[in-house]
Amino acid sequence: MLYLDHAASGPVRAEAREAMSPFLGDRFGNPSSHHTIGEDVAQALEDARRRVAGVLGMRPGDVIFTSGATEANNLAIKGIAVAALLRRGRPGHVVTTAIEHESVLSSAEYLQRVHGVAVTHVAVDGDGLLSPTALTDALRDDTVLVSVGYANNEIGTVQDAAALTAVTAPRRIPFHLDAVQAAGWLPLAGTGADALSLAGHKIGAPQGIGVLAIRGRVPLEPLLHGGGQERDRRSGTQNVAGAVGFAVALELAERERTDAAARATALRDVFVRRVCELVPEASLTGHPTRRLPGTASFTFAGVSGEAILLELERRGVVSSSGSACAAGSDEPSHVLVALGVAPEVAQTSVRFSFGHHFSGDPAPIADAVAASVAAVRSR
């Protein structure tokens, strides 16, 4: 079976499993305990924090270990906006786009519903790009946060993070970058972002571990209260094994990034060309070139996307219809609808996402796509 759903989740790397193993066995201490066993584990946790910070170009104290990307996004968006509300004594204004991950959109909706925070969803163009001009026009005097995805999880479009942060930085507006899909494919240091969210299971670490890296100058109200762990920004006993595995996987992903991106881009382009040649109704979604190296997403007008997925799996190819967090939903992709795709066409989408180490011939995969579409259409 050929697995082409790495945007949803990937396998744990052997190096990460090996690094984690001691902390699932003899090195079981609580890092908050003040004895030698706890201090040994605490040292490993801080080493992991330092290594993550090194890849991100941030300080170790900026790194908060979370349970995953959803918590990291919630903490960034709610934490920054609520801290601003408490400091200012009145709700502010948050800017995002309509194509963000559900955890971003739901966090913004919560702020609006519970705290009276104003939320603006800036329009993107038909390829999913947010222009610096559109972002500038959306900002207000009371804007307290901008939250944008570095690379979209469904269509793979990559934003010009540096150009966007150049808009917010002079105004001292915190900029949160959801970098979950970008890790291992795009540079994470030097984006200008004040906060970045990452997920372990996208880079070869286990599910259940993530990071919010947020610069110390940005006030943050915690979501979880208790023992004051993570410098009082995220209470709860830390997942030390997960943190150690995360650090190892992130370093390896960064080390391989340039070569892996070049290889995946070449394979992806061959795949896209062949699918479009063999399936006339196939339409690539997202930007044709400013996209993640390993991601290709299509709509197939007039054909059920879910039926195509079933046919592909019968032919040994596993892919998805978009975000795993929306799997099973009968609603069309909110991302594609925001791009102007008709809802009935949006429901035909199929996403293929290649991993770092894919090196096969993409032509047979494209042939399987064409055969699957033909089989569904003939019914």
C-alpha cells in the first residue's frame, strides 16, 4: 500500500523512537520533582527545548511544549488576545483568513462569541495567497493579533511570511504563524513571526506532542492553570518522551529539508502534469508554484471525491479528501469555497501529500488516479 497522506500524519522516525525509549522506561521521573531522578528528566526536557529553539532561531525560553498543533494554535490565539484584553481593559481585534485550519477559525470564533473580540477574515485570491496590501487594509488601531497559516493544509499554498510580518512588525502587532504543514519543507527561522505552532506527527515525532514557540516579549494568558509548568504558560506534567522525540525529529527534518524539498518538488510536478494530461476534468487547487513541495490537490468536477478515494485504495494508493480534522463531514471544504470553488465541485477534491523519503516513480500513481476517476464515472 502506498501512503500519500503525510499532510495528515506520518510514521514516527526510528531515531525519534530510539531517543524516546529511555523516557518510556527507566527514566520515568517527573521533571518538576526536586530529586535526582526528576532532575535527570528535567535536564533532558530542557535539552529538547534548546534543540527546538535552535531550529526555530528563537530562545529556549520561548518554546512551550503542548499536546499538539490544535492546543498550540488555541494557546497562541486565545492566549495573546485575552492577555491584550486584560491589559487594555477592552476587547481588541483579531485578523485571520477564511482558509485557516479549524483550530484557528474556531479559536477566533470563541474570542468573538465569549469575549466580544472583533474578528476579520481577510480574503485570499483564487490561489489561496494573502497579499500584504489586503492584510494592511484589514488592520485597525485596536488589532491585537494576526494569525495566518504558513502553508495551507488542504491546497498546499505557501504564504510569503516575511512580507506579511513586515506589515505587522512596525505596528507592533503580534503575528502568529501556523507552521504545522511547513515544518520540514520550508525555513522556520527568519520568518519574522512572533509565534509559531508545530505538530510532532507531521515531522516524524509521535502524535500527542506539539510546540508553540512565542517570543518572550509577547504577553500570553495561559489556557491551562495548575502547577505553573512551562514558565507558567502551560501547566501540566510535561510529555518528556514526546518532547525528546520532537526535538530529534525536528532537527532531522531541518537537516534534510533542502534536498527533500527539491526531490519532492520534481516528483510532484511530474505527477501533476500527468494527472492533468490523463484526466481532462482534473483541476489543480492552490498556487501552481508557491506550494508545498510534497502536496498536490485536485478537484474532479462531476465525480465524487470520496468514491475516487475508495477506488484509489483498491489500487493500493491511500490519500485523502483534505483536512483529516474534517474527515467524514458532508460539508464542502471551507478552504475551496473561500477560493471561489463551487460547493458541488469542492466536494470532489482529493489531496495527495508525499513524505520526505518518497523516491518512486509518480507516473503509476497518476495512472491509478486516471483509472479510478474512469471507474467512478462509468458507474
